[in-house]
Amino acid sequence: MKTLLPPMVGIALCAGVASAAGQDTGGSSGRTSGTSPTGGGATGVTTSAPIGGTNNPTVGLTLDPGTREPWDQPFSSTSVWNTPIGSGAQWSDPATDAGTAQLITVNGVINAGNWGQPVYVAGAGDPVITVTDTDTDEPIRPQTLHSPIDAIPAPPSAAGGDHHMAWFDLTQPTNMFSYYACSFNNGNDVTGGVTCRLGGVWDACGDGVTNSMAPGSDYNFAIGTIRHWELQAGKIQHVLRYSDSSDLAKSPGPTWTSNIPWPNTHEDLNGPNCGAADGNGYCGTLDAGLTLGIPASVNLNSLGLSQGGMMIATALQQYGAIWRDSGGHNQITFYAEPQDDNDPLLNQARGDMNKIVPLLRVLLNQGPNSINGGGTPLVTGPPPIDPTYCPSGNTPH
């Protein structure tokens, strides 16, 4: 029972059940993207990521007029993940669209501690490890990379967790590694190697949709995660990733790869089978794979949002959110890094979800020829990606 999503789309088994207040209260699968600093510096690489410490967060770009590094915020400036919502965006109406009508009634959740998304940034001074993928449907060859010695799979550690791990290695700074269901070969740490059930490698300078590996897979679990450095900056300049519960999601076609909205290419394997024994059958009204957002006509300043709530609402209005997963019950879930579970901004945002979720609408004209609605971007996008590593990362693809 796997959830395959496109080359940049995550995979889902179940995202963590959460309470109405937005705290996860248990569940079987989610995504993991926590950030741990590098244990050593990368030769010849200038990085904003600090060195050392268990699950210490990397500190990314400061949202200045300069450039962004691929390990802080990957993919080209024209990637769907980095393109602001455009003036051509067309939004659903809950009065006429059943999926939207159900969406605006569910609970809003931000997973970070359990079922979060750890992202580790490593340098030349860190151990060299091998990560092995055991998937037989879309296998990728074993990957050799540097990893902080204290990198761990995402909690919960007991059976039932998603155990995600994602890495950027500053000695190969244009690669993004993202894996699911990971465990230590030696039972203790990464030095004996890591074995994962699903995974993939992406060109961090690319469009975030096309997987450049041959053979490659469709599993990117970390993209769209709220990173620690973004919480420090108080600003998010990219599309968020979201999951919805199986009682909200609906299969848009008769099979798990039929009619999936771009940029996704598939849903959960058992998505079309409402009532499936594994719990991954969709029984709701909101098509899996959709892009959501808050229309520009909504005055966010009138809502009485906290600083954290305004940060999330602004990202949803300026960039939107793309479906990557399913899980929980009667909820829509966003993702942050595990070490930020008690971050004040995240806690504020959780408290404002009852104001934010009712504003969400479906972006009706998402597609490769109208990325995030097309037209004139409503805001200036993120800084250009560093041409030292990505010489063509700021030109149209």
C-alpha cells in the first residue's frame, strides 16, 4: 500500500491523526523533513548552514535581494514550487463545488514532531554513508552521500511512523535526496548505512517535477515543507505541501493514476477503493492531487490572525499548496520540521487554523501552461537560485 506521487510529489500511507487544534495525536504515516546541521564544512562550498549538533536546524537564506542556495530552497525560479499565484488564477466556489464545500469544514493541522519532515544538510567533514532503496516498482540505485552522524528518521520511532529522511550534501550541492520508511543498518546510527522503502533523487536546480535519475522514482517527501530558517525569517516564499484525510479525499478517476491533477501523477494505490482494508481508500469529495490557495480578494488583515497564522495564510494566498499525501481524519495537514514542533509561530498558526481553512479554495486552472494560475505573479517570487551551482536555474524551462 503505497502512495506514489510524481517526480516531486510525495508518497503517502497515512499522515498522522491530529486534533482540531492542529496537534498530531497519532497516526501511521506522514512525511519527515527535519533539519540537522552539518558535522563538517564542505570544501569549496559557501553555505548558510551551521555545523554540528543533533537536529540543530540549518539556517537558510535571509530573504535578502541576493540569491538562494539549492539546499536552502531547491528548484528553479520557474518551478511550480517557487512560482507565485498569478493574476489568471480561477478559484472554486463552495456553493457549487462539493469538494470545496467539504474542505472548508475540516480541521487544519501542522505536523512537525511526529510525522514531520526532517531535512539534513551535510558537508565534507560528515560521514559518508550509503542509502539503499528497497522499492521494486520504481527502484533507484544505492546513493552515496555525506550525512550528519546524528541524523535520525522522523519520529515516531515505533512501528507505524513514516520514518522519513531527506538530505542535501554540500559536496554534491545540486542533488536533493528524499526517502521514506528508513532504518539504520547497524541499529544505531547512519554510519552503517541506511535502508529505506521508497525514495528518490532530484536535481535541486531543476523544475521540481522532472526526476533526472535513470532509473528514477516519483517520491519526494520533503518538498513544500516549512523549513526552520523560514520560521526564523517569519516568511515563506514557496508553495506548501499538504495532505488530506481519506474521508475528505476523492479519487478523480477509476485507477490510482487516472485524471490526477498536474503536477501530481498518482494518488495512493488504494485511493479509488473507498473502504479498503488498509484505510487508504478515499471516501470524500475533494479530488486528490489538487492545488489549493486563498484568493487574492480575501483581506487577510481583517481576520485577526496571529503572526504565525498570518505567515501561513500569506503563503497560501501568495503561493498556495499542492497535494502530496493522505492521512488523518477530517483534516487537511501541512508540514514542518520535527525540531520546530513547539515553535511559537507554528503554535500560533495551529491556533488560527479555524480562521484559515474556511478561506481555502481549489485552483481550477493549475497546469503546465498556466502554472499556479498563470498571468502576472501577484508578488515577487523568491530570490534567484545561486548561479554558481545552478547556471540555468533562473531561466524558463
